Amino acid sequence: MQSTVTLSIDAMGGDNAPGIVMEGVADFLSGRPGARALLHGDEALLKPLLAANAVLSARAEIRHTDIKITSDMKPSQALRRGKGSSMWNAVQAVQEGAADASVSAGNTGALMAISMLVLRKMDGVHRPAMTALWPTLKGRTVVLDVGANVEADAEQLVSFAIMGEAFARATLGIERPSVALLNIGSEEMKGHEEVREAHELLRNSPLKMDYRGFVEGDDISAGAVDVVVTDGFTGNVALKAGEGVARMLATRMREAFTESLASKAGAALAMNGLKRLKSMMDPSNVNGGVLVGLGGVSVKSHGSADARGFARACELAADLALSNFRGEIAANLARVGAGDLAAE
Amino acid sequence: MQSTVTLSIDAMGGDNAPGIVMEGVADFLSGRPGARALLHGDEALLKPLLAANAVLSARAEIRHTDIKITSDMKPSQALRRGKGSSMWNAVQAVQEGAADASVSAGNTGALMAISMLVLRKMDGVHRPAMTALWPTLKGRTVVLDVGANVEADAEQLVSFAIMGEAFARATLGIERPSVALLNIGSEEMKGHEEVREAHELLRNSPLKMDYRGFVEGDDISAGAVDVVVTDGFTGNVALKAGEGVARMLATRMREAFTESLASKAGAALAMNGLKRLKSMMDPSNVNGGVLVGLGGVSVKSHGSADARGFARACELAADLALSNFRGEIAANLARVGAGDLAAE
């Protein structure tokens, strides 16, 4: 893959900024020889970290600001007072063409609001959607919307399907991702009117999409399809409910392995398998929510991500920047917007 | 607890009926010396199983029918053709007063439809709701609705809160269960209008409920509250998404422990802890969905439950039958229906 990409980094966002962020960027740059980074933040803090690292010294530069978006700021406050902050400047650099994509581990609501304002919506997109990469038995599945919108009508669900398909192609490297609508229950009670209508639209659309119909909640982790489409309320609840179950089981597993000498010895013997399992349950391995449908790429990293996690978010941002996913979305939106769908 | 309870059992419902069902009932009866059971199903199959078991011989009797609801029958077909079936007769016995509660591991949609028709809705209940007992870090949490209704307006959510609270008191034995509404996101974007309106209604209600406001998806497994209230679409997706994650992690754990001799030995040493973890992830330990808001108790057991799982569903049915949960629901619905809520 081509690697001449420049990322614009909010070096001050997240629980462990700027230390972890700088480490993550260094990790990312080491893996992509041609890549560069702009680091937005407080020069006094960033300079020593940059100087201490050869890769950063060679391929990253600092863009100073001492304004910061705090984690308790509301989106509306961030819009009013956030101009010139490290987060704002990181996104702005993408809009101005100085960078190809931005990454921030800061305040989610603020990042969404600033990204929307600065990067604007793509032509033809009424509602951008937040994606999640959900770990499954077969790999990863793109789930969207996981919280950018509270509700979605049938046409918005169709546009989410289009955006999710292009996103899956760019990030998972699947040429023709399979797509399904999230639904519940039996044949006779097939969910909301919006979902049933979106199903008809997708089934009869002129898109070359591998549309598979409905899936249920447990099909996500089973990896039944590559893209699961839903409204932002349902998607957010599903994602967090799943995270909650994973966290509970991780806690129980720790207890199971620390309760006695025998179990500790057992855990030591089983270490390899356990490490893989732990890595599987680690959010930093699936890090990177993206608000798709904007005029540029703005990736959100978990606020508590470690350096590896932040590096993954950078890789995702670079993959998206180097792909044609926005071009594909525009083409497919035009295809369904050209009256073919409305005629159904 | 008083144990003079009679359960009405659909002996022919579920993947492993009638064998597993009979074993489960025997298990239940052994734990409740005063309890009795009516076994609805094919006498030719049930008689030898009954005769072979001392507890069943002493405290269960067969009510013959050779009609059966199949697992592929739609609810509407079950209503048209299901009269006289083992499932129908099991529910009917409750309605007629011959038994205190019914249990079936058969076709979910059919059981819901038949229970609604035969037991009817309680006075004041517009929409019965399906409950789930969700395992958490602190014990179990009641989640409802998990699929009886696709949507719910604010007043229905309030009635779900009332029914869930009474259900939690009866099944979890908590005197004053804490209750919350499932929602997403930040302060500024607090979900659907329905959820926000229900929040206002509950906050200002004359109920003596321990209402805690909003929780998010990951708060369920954390055990943040005893009762989580949501619409049937969201609840069903959340429950199944959580089950999917648990199943995926169980698969990965098996892989982790069978990949090498060392890890197998490790697993053997850690066996006690692992067994507890396995039991925690086992659906039969949280078995028993209940359609609350009906004129009688009808419990659904997982179709694939083992004997212990079916016994748990029976215990749940007995607890509900011996509690005053329907009386409490009626009183609280009257309290909010008396104009206090509408006046807000």
C-alpha cells in the first residue's frame, strides 16, 4: 500500500495525552516509512517528547497551540470556545489540505461537532453516521450508526448501508462486503416500519451491493455479515451492551485465575492462549470510530487507548485517506438518488 | 417460602422434549417438597418417564393430548390450530385455576400469542412486555421489554418500569429495586423523545419507586441498577448482542485452552474457576423469559435448555405465582393512572 500520507494529530486529547499519543504516532510512523505527522498541541510539552524519538524527529512537526478541549466540555461549548484548540486545528489542517486525515482521542461529542462544522457533510449525505469495528468470530464487522443520530428513516438507513459498505472495503479490504439491516424477531413481526421500508429499498436498488436482508443482535459477533446497518440509538445500545458483557466476563476470568495457587499455575501454563484472548477483548485492538459522510477523514480514538491503540486509529485514518471510499459513497448515493429508489 | 404451588407444564415443547422437560420438573419438585405439577402431552411418551421417577410418580399427573405446537408454526397458525395442544392446555389450566403458573420451552411466538389470548391482559395494562434476567457483576438485572412490542411510547415505558419493578421484587427478592431507563450519549443528546418524556413522568410520579434516571448499554452488565427499561426493539437487540459477545468469547476461550498440551494442563489446574465462569455464561442459569402484564403467569424456557435450565424456569414460575407481583402492578398502575401522571 502507498504510504505517502500525512496525518494531523490532536496531541492533547485523551486520558494519557500527550505521552501516549506521541508514542502511538511514533509506532504508526515506524510501520509506514513514507508517512508524516502534524502534532497539534503545547510545544513546551511536545518538544522534549519529539526530541527523544528518532522517528518523530525525522517525520513529525509540532503546530503549537495552548488551547485545549477538556473532556467535560459540551459540544456546543466546544463549538463556541474551541477554535484554535489542538482538536480544532487538527481537523482544520485536513480541511485546508495540509493533511490527509486527522486523529483525536479527545472528547467525542466535541470532535463530532467540530468535524461536522469544519469538514462539512459530503454532497448527498443528509446524516453522517458513526461507525464501529466490532470483533467477531470471523474477523471484524462494521456497525453503523452507533450514535451520531438518535433516529433514522428508511432513506437514511439506505445511505448508512452505502457508507458502511465503502468503509468496510477501505478498512477491512473486502472487495464486495456483505451488508444487512439489524432487526428482531420472527417472520411475522419484522421490526420498525423504517427497517422494513429500508429492506424493500435495498432489495430493489440499482446498487451492486451484496445485500443479505435482516440479521439479529447475536449475528454481529458471529460475523454473519461485514456491515450491519441500524439507527444510532439501537447501534449505540448494542455496542455498549456488548462491551459491558465483554468487560464482565474479563473480570470473572481474572477472578477465576487468581483464586488459588492451582488456578494461578494453570493460568501460567495456558498463558499463550489467554494472551490472545485478552488481546481479543482489548478495545485498543478495534480502536477507531469514524464519522462517515463528511468532506474529510476525522478518526476518533478511545480516550483510554494505549499507544498501540492510538497507533491503530492512525492506521485506520491512513487507510481511509489512501482509499477511494468517499468517491464510492458519492457515486452510490448518486445512483440511488437518481430516482431509481424513489421510483420503487 | 411457601411451596404449595401447582405448575402446569407443556411437556412437549422444546428441542429435547419430553425427556429433558420431565427431568427438569423432577429436579424442581425435589427442591420444593409441597409443589405439584400437571404434565400436558402424549401419555404414551410421558407415562414410562413418570413411572421411572419417584418424585414425578408422587407429585405429578399427566393430562393427555397428542396435539403439539411445532417450532416452525407462526403465531397466527398457533392461534388458529393450537387449541387442545400441550402448550395451549398448559396455559389454559392456569386460566381455569387448576394451576398457579405455566412453563413451556416451546415456540416463543406461539406461546406469547396463546398466553395473551388465554390469560388476557391485566386491567390497566395496554402492552404486556417480555422480561429477561441479565447476569451482571453484582447478580442479575431485569431488562424489559426484550421483544413483545416493537415500539413503546412514554406511558408504555412507565408501565414497563412498574411491571419490571414488581417482577424484580418477586424474582430477585430485592425489597426496593432500583430502576432506570436505557438511553445513549451525552447530556445534550439524551435519546428519543419517548425516553425523555418517560424520564420526566417517572421523575415526577407519585410512585415510591427508586428511580435512578438514565443508564447506558454497558451499565447493564455492570449491574448499575436492578431494572432496565426500554422498548422491545432496543431490548431485544441489546440482549442478543450481549449473548453473541458471550458466545464468541466462550468459543475463543475453548480455543485458548485446547491449542497445546501446556494450555490443556493449565486448564485442568484452573478447572474450578473455569467451571464457575462457564456456568456464568450458560444461558440455563438465567433461564426464563416472562411476558408480564397478563392475567396469569406464563414462563418461557429456552428451547435448548437442559434439565437444570428447565428447573430454573419452573422455580421462577413458582416464585412469581407465590408472590403478589400482579397485585403490586395493579396498585401502581392505578396510582399513575389516577391522573397524577397525566397532570404533569
